Amino acid sequence: MKGVILAGGLGTRLFPLTKITNKHLLPVYDRPMIYYPIEALVRAGVTDIMVVTGGRKSGDFLSLLGNGEDFELKHLNYTYQKGEGGIAEALGLAEHWAAGDKICVILGDNIIQRNIVKMVRDFEAQEVGAKILLKEVPDPERFGVAEIDGDKVLSIVEKPKDPATNLAVIGIYMYDPRVFQVIKELEPSERGELEITDVNNWYIRDGSMTYEVLDGWWTDAGTFDSLLHASELVSQGGANLVDEPVAK
């Protein structure tokens, strides 16, 4: 399996900090934000990784990360997203590099307490389809919200006014190679973007979407409040903790 980290966008909610650098290079406690998704993938045994970035400061990723030596990687791949066409559009840029393999996608501002070792192993054993990671939250109306029935995902509604559940879809997704054709057939949303929720709902209609509910805390770091909260959480107990041996 290959890993894709989506780290583009302008980070307007973090102005003026993001006038001088990409959001994903800002510090979260003692490390740059981008370190956390890379560590999550590496600790789950996913070491073939592409970073999708964009904006005027994209070259800073290469200056910081190089070929991934700090993570004991032999090589780190990069590609560039022009403009802000949405998460799904950014993922579509990895098609040629993915070369028909399954992929694990992490949004660059997502930080978790536990690791995704089990999720990766489970999806590797899943013949076809996709897998999403869910987390119970107190404010589901801010997120894509999943409605489930047993082991099935029935639907995902983006930022619903009246959420059916409190299960938010966090920014960690896994897909089989069909995802790139799905992206090509998407229509832009009212925001003019290709939405990852539309990709996930395609797999739900296909009957091949699975899910797991996250243990431990999760946060993004895309606002001043969540950036501060993420630093506090990491300072109190770390991130990407592994409860079992790292996958090989």
C-alpha cells in the first residue's frame, strides 16, 4: 500500500501565519505539522509516500523534508496542486504514481493519538472498496457525518444542520485503485471543488465501504483554536502511539 498526504491549500483561516509559509509547516508542539501524518504512515508500515502540496511556499516542503531521511525513508515523492480544486482533485494528482496500488490518504493537518496499524492491516486484507475512520465528536455539524447500521455505512452528509449521528469522518481514508476513475467522473460542488465526501458516497453506493471508529483523541489543526488544542494534546501524551508492534 502507498501513502498520500494532502498538504495543499492556502490556509486562509490561519492568516497571517500562512502569509509566510504553508499551514502544514507550522509547529504543533515540538514538530512541524506535516511530521505527524508522515509518522502515522511510517509507523503503520507504509513507507512509499507522496506529499501533495501547493501555493507559493511549496518549495519549503523539500527544504524541510528532503527525501525523508528523518523518518528513515529511502525516498519521498512530491506533486503540486494548482489552485484550490478540493481534496478529491488533489488526490487525483497521485494517480500515475499510485500505479494501481491501494492507497492510504491522510489530510496533512490531522493528528491522532493512536496509530493506524490495525486499519492498514484490515484494509490490506479487504479485497475491494474503501475504508474510512470515524470519531465521535460533540459538534458533528462541523464535519462530514456518517450514518451506520451494524458494519455498514449508509451515508455521509457534509456539515448537516441536523446530524443523524455524532460520528465525524476524519481525514484518513483508504481506497482501491478505482478511486481515480471515480474522481474523474465527479462534478464540482457549489464551492467549485471536487469533494472527498462524494468519493466516499460512491463507495457506499457500490456496497464496498467499510469503517472503523478511532480510539484515543483526534484533532485537526486548521484554525487558531485547533492548532493550539493540537499542541496541548501532543504535549500531554504524544501522537501516533503504537499499541502493538509496527507493521512490517
